[in-house]
Amino acid sequence: MERLYIRVKELRESHSLSAEELAEKIGVAKSTLSAYESGKKQVSIAHLVKLADYFEVTLDSLLDRSKETINLDLQNPSILNDHNFMLGDQPLTQDEIAEAATFIQVKRRMSNYGIPNS
């Protein structure tokens, strides 16, 4: 929700609208919209709905709640060739990725047997 003010401004600018134009189109005062875009004021639910409707986006998208899940089989060599996996500023080798995957599997098995893995 802390990114909402950034998202509102990005959407407005991507539609080439001034703050005054958008405020008029959704029926709020320009000062209210400016306060929303600066993060000084929380957007009311009614205004969230108006913004989402105007920009034709979901509320989740407006609130930046759309987390994409990516399922990767770290033991599939073809997947590993399609992506660069980084740790810090260095790429991981296939051996390092395989070692990490094995470590996670062992840790999960230990947990299944009630062995704490701290």
C-alpha cells in the first residue's frame, strides 16, 4: 500500500493527464489528488474504486498486490540454461544451484522427521 501514491502518479502520467485533469475525471479536488500522489493522504476506498475504474485496472493491481509466482525446477538443466541466477553480484554455477537445491531437500526431510532445522 505504501507504493500506491507512486502507482497513481505513474498511471496518470502514462495516460498523459495532468493532476487537474485526472481529479476532474474521477470527481475529486486537485488538492486531494495531489495529496494522494505525494503520499500525504490515504486514498479512500471510494476513490480507489474510481481510480481503478478510470484506468481499467484491478484494485489489486492499483495496490501493487499482484505477486507473480514462478515455479522453477532447479534440478532441470534446461531451465538453468534459460535463466541467470545471482547471489549478490555473482552468477551461480549449475553446481552451486544443485547444491543449494539438495540442501533445501535435506532440510525439508529433517523437518518432516521432527528434527528442527535452525
